[in-house]
Amino acid sequence: MSAFRDGLFDGWTVFVAGGTSGINLGIARRFAELGAYVAVAGRNPEKARAAADSIGRGAEGFSCDVRDYEAVRAVLERVHASRGPLDVVVSGAAGNFLAPVAGLSANGFKTVVDIDLNGTFNVFRGCYDLVRKPGASLIAITAGQAVNPMPFQAHACAAKAGVNQLVRVLAMEWGPEGVRVNGISPGPIAGTEGMARLAPTREIAEALASRIPLRRFGEVSEVAESAVFLSTSSAAYITGTILDCEGGSQLGDSRPRL
Ligand code: HXC
Ligand code: NAP
């Protein structure tokens, strides 16, 4: 049950990079339910259109690759031109696959860093002069791999660690203008592409869930509530933080043992 009430974001403009599926789509949907105009962006234009249609409430879908600064900037400018200053910008586009470093080409490593880390730079740098000042909430979607190393995840670990530091630096640089910059670090979230890739069988998923203090995967809607919270006045003094929405996963294996 959500603690947030209808109309909370009436008149707000929200942009979600990578908002055409999974966790980011859930975030976009929740902001729209609470009254915001929402623009979602991904590479695939049909997927972007379908995502916007599924959200309804005037949401729009745009196509751009976050690795291409000019393309990202062009979409942000279109949203700004039609809807005015952006109140919330979420950077959640990501790519991932399991690969040992010895099986990872230079381009494979670069691809994930380009999408996750450089893409987040492009989204945040691109929106700098288009966001509401003071008042804007910028949110990067990161992951526990940023802090805790994981085999076969060198690319994602390195990229998300960079995202966390980018969040902290931007919080310092843009705080004086009234722009808050935070991250959300989801744990394993049920029914997502990310988990299909990282925990591809039911056995692996169940083993993973059994180690989590809350003993389950999270829901997309639970991450969305965290994004909403970070954008409300209840979080007015919160910037430069990474909010773990992960059932305690990062604490380690919580199964009883001697
Ligand atoms: C080794 C691989 C690989 C694999 C791709 N590559 N898959 N290497 N093992 N399984 C290599 C390719 O061989 C190539 O290198 C390079 O990566 C780029 O591949 P492309 O297919 O050309 O890239 P592109 O079309 O840009 O696609 C990017 C992608 C793709 C990341 C590879 O999977 C994608 O579009 N993913 C988006 C959806 C997604 O991943 N969602 C999950 C995010 S969730 P060479 O040398 O051959 O040219 C998430 C999970 C949880 O992040 C959180 C953890 C951080
Ligand atoms: P997802 O469904 O695959 O969503 C990825 C989104 O990013 C899609 O909208 C995709 O659309 C877009 N995208 C990918 N590459 C892009 C690019 N180069 N340019 C523009 N858009 C691009 O993933 P998810 O599993 O929900 O994960 C969402 C976020 O949560 C990611 O940041 C991920 O790292 C993080 N996360 C997920 C989990 C989890 O359990 N799933 C755990 C921790 C962190 P297109 O393919 O059309 O481009």
C-alpha cells in the first residue's frame, strides 16, 4: 500500500531514461498515477510508444540511445519545449550480461560502461539547464554491484561504481542551485530483464532469495515508491545518497549458520 496520495505530482514534468520496460517503466507509471506528465525514452521506438500507451495519462515515448549525447539532449529539449522545466529526471538505462573477464572483449566491457555510466552522465549533463531550479530531483538507478564485487559482473560493477560517485559529485556541484541528486540501488527485482539475465533459472532465483534478509525478491512497485519518496518534500534535505531498496541483500547471506 502506497503512502502517497493522488495528485501529489499534478503539473510536474518527469523524464525517465530507460523508462520503456522493467523497473524504470514502473517508476514512470507511478509518477503518472500521482499526476505527473511522464516522458519515457529507450532505443526502440515501438517499445517506447507501447510503454507510453501502457502508462496512459498523456505519457509520451521517445527514442534515443543514451550513449549518444546529442540524441539525449534533443529529446530532453523537446520535452522541455512542450512541458517546461523538468521536475524529476531518472537515469535508469542499463545493459548487462554474465561474462567472466577472460571471456569479455574490450568492446563488451566498454558497451556496458557506455550505457550505464556514460549514459547517466549524458542524461544528467543534458538536463542541467532544463530542470527546475530550485526543486528538481535527479535519480540514478544503480545496483549493489557498485559496492560489492560480483564475479562475471566486472563491467556492471565498474559502471555502477562510477554512477554512485557521479551522483555524489553532482549532489555537491548542483546542490547550491537547489537540485538534489540521489541514487536508488534495487536488490533483485521479480519479473525483470535484469533478473532473467543474472538469475536465469528458478533454482538460482530461489537460492538467491533464501539468502536475502526479507527472504524474497523485491517488486517493481517497491522501487517506484522509493523514487517517489526521493522526489517529495519529505526528502527535501536528502541529496548525494544511495537509497538501498533491496530487502537487506547487501548485508550478505542471512541464512542462520554456526
Ligand atoms: C560476453 C557479450 C555478451 C555476453 C554481448 N557481449 N553480450 N560478451 N557475453 N553475454 C559483447 C558483444 O560480443 C560485443 O562485443 C559487445 O558486448 C556489444 O554487444 P552488442 O550486442 O553489439 O551491443 P548492443 O547492441 O549495444 O547491446 C547492448 C547489450 C544488450 C548490453 C549487449 O544485452 C542490451 O541491449 N541490453 C539491454 C537490456 C539489458 O541488458 N537489461 C538488463 C539491465 S539490468 P564484441 O567484442 O563482440 O564487439 C541490470 C541487472 C542488474 O543491469 C543490476 C546489475 C548491475
Ligand atoms: P530493462 O527492463 O532491461 O530496462 C532497461 C531499459 O533501458 C529499457 O527501457 C531499454 O530500452 C533501455 N535501454 C537499454 N539500453 C539503452 C540505451 N543504450 N539507450 C537508451 N535506452 C536503453 O532492465 P531492468 O532489469 O528493469 O533494470 C532497470 C534498471 O535497474 C537498470 O539500471 C538496472 O541496472 C537496475 N537494476 C536492476 C535490477 C533488477 O533486479 N532487475 C537490480 C539492480 C539494479 P531499449 O532496449 O528499447 O533501449
